[in-house]
Amino acid sequence: MKNVNLSYLFLLQPLIFLVFNSNCKVIKEIITIEIEEVFNSKTFIDKKKINNGTEIQEFFVDANPVIKDLYIKEKMEAKFNELQLMNKIKEEKSENERKFKKKSEFFILKKLIRINLKDLENYIEKLKENNLEKFYSFSPQTFNSLDNFQVLENEFIPEAKFTINQTNDELTVDLLHQMLDKIESYLDKINEFYKNTINNAIELCDDTKLLKDLLELI
């Protein structure tokens, strides 16, 4: 981030010089007031000197004496430029924060999708490894039929893997959100389907070995 010389203002305490004569009477009074301000790395000095009621005012920009009109003009320009620069830095900071959040969201979504896809595959693997196909319990709330279930295994999961393995430039946060929503919906379905299948196997199975295997699955 760029360094910015922020404007500041300070007022020197009036410097008062009193000149006395031998009878301790004031014969001369000098008051000096100096105001220094910095805007956009430029230093502006407004110096006022009052000598026995006579006022002298001088103006300086970066230690160079200038007339009042030029002093005011340059000071206003410096203030404006500093404000513009501050606004630009603020906008850049906001944009960087927005990009950081978007990038973080992108990679979190990708990781969640990969984890959930793996969970889907684990459910399918457990159903197959334990020969539970004949006990599949289909329903409108999970999978209507074997064909409907196989769409998940043979179409959706491979397509989702292909999509998630594309380059980051080919993916968007919106697309990843849509994918994650669909995967989570499938997870809910297959979780319920898995439980129903286990319950169906417990009810219908007379194979002691399979029943013992079911103990490991519940």
C-alpha cells in the first residue's frame, strides 16, 4: 500500500517580544503566529507578525515564499489531491478484501465438493462390498428405482469430478455453489437410502454371516 503523508495542523504559540527602555516601559511589542499544515506531502506555512499594531502576513509553500492567492490555490489543490489519493487507497483496500473473500470462498467450495463426493462414493462402496443390492429399499424420498440410483454412480459423480478438476479459470463461485447444493441433496438421499437398505436387510436376511457384517455397518 502506498504511503500517504496525512495532513496535519498545528499552531505555534504566539511569540511575544517586549522591548523595554531603562525606565521599564514597553517601547516595542512583537507578536508572531505561525501555522504549518501538510497536505499531500506539501508543507504550507502561514506566518503572521504583528509589530506595534502593524500586521505583516507571509505565505510559504515548501519553504518558498508565495503570494496569498497562490498559497490558497495550491493548498486547495493539495487538499483535493490528498483526498483523492485517500479515496483511491480505500477503494483498493476494499477491492483487495473483496477479492480475498471471493478467492477463499472459491477454494473452500472446491474442497467441500471433493469431500462430499468422496462421502457419496463411500456410501456406494459400502452398499456394494456387503452385497446389499438385493435389499435396496427404493422410495420417492430417496431413489425411485435402480436406474435412478445408478444415475448417481455412473453419471453424476463422474461428471462432477470432471467439472471440479477443470482449471480455476473455467469455474465460477456460482457454479460451485450449485454443484455443492446438488451433492448435499444426494448425500441426504443416499444416507436415508443406506439406512432403509440396512433395515430392510435386517428384516429379510437369514444369513448369519451377513447379519454379523451388518453389525459393522450400523
